[in-house]
Amino acid sequence: MAQKQVGWTESEAIDWDKISTEAPPPLPVAIYQATIVKAVPEATNEGKPAISVELRVTQRYGEAEALSRKMFDKLGFGGAAFKVKQLAQATGTSLPPNTGLEAVENFCAELVAAGPVWLRSKLDTYTPKATEADPTPAPKTNAKVDRYLSEEQSHEAAAALAGQGEQPAARRARD
């Protein structure tokens, strides 16, 4: 008999005919509200202190439709520490006093407990590394966090996007 795994839900039927084999398209450039699901200390490739953040995007600014999409971000404490500060200000949490593991772990716990956060997304296009199976891979596009925003800043950023012709209804029709 299989042991029950922590966090495992009961068995549910899956209609595989309704499931695509393709990933959903990236979220378009817009202002979104998200919940920080997970934040953990994680070193950069160079071994410098950073935070890995998992977000669940729950709503696009100005639209009632609920979303449930994941985004990931890695925030370093070096030259790009401005994003750590943005995130702290957007969530109303205190910045860690240093990059010691305990201080960063406490900061991460505060981020997860903070509640919703606003963000502006951007699209990042890259070409995956060539492999023997795929010597000329096609470019891929991912949605990434461009900036973390306070609620007030989300209104200003949405107005700025609208000023660029990005009205929610027009975007929805185009998407």
C-alpha cells in the first residue's frame, strides 16, 4: 500500500483529451497582482547571495478574471539589489540588515507572509543552447518580472501602459 505524501490531494480523474501538449503562451506585458508562494535564499552562479522567488499571478490590473499562472524571479544582493528593495517596499517588509543566511531566511519568511504584491511584467526572448537532437533551436519567450510595485505605483504604471495604447480591452482582443 502506498504511503500518503504530505501535500498530496486525493485521486482525481483527468480528462487527458482536454490537456494540451504545449505550454501556455507567456503572459503579455502588463501590470499584475501576484502572491509570493515561495521565497528562499539561493546563491547566484557566482556564489553570491540571492533570493529565488516563486509567484502565483492572480489577476491582471483592471480586469476581473482570476488567473493562476506561475512566474519565477531571482533577486541578487549585488549590483541588482534594487529589485530586492523594490520587493520589500512593494510588500511593506523590512529589508534584511545584511546578507547573512539567517537574515535572508527571515526576510524570505516575511515576503511569503506579506500578502499580494503588484508587478510589471516584461517579455524575455532567448535562444536555447543547441543540442545534438536540436542543432538549431527556435527562440523562446518567457514572461519575467520587470519591476515590483506598490499598489499606488500599480495605478501609475497601468496608466502609463494605457497611454502607450495598451488599454485592457484592446489587449484582451489582441491577445
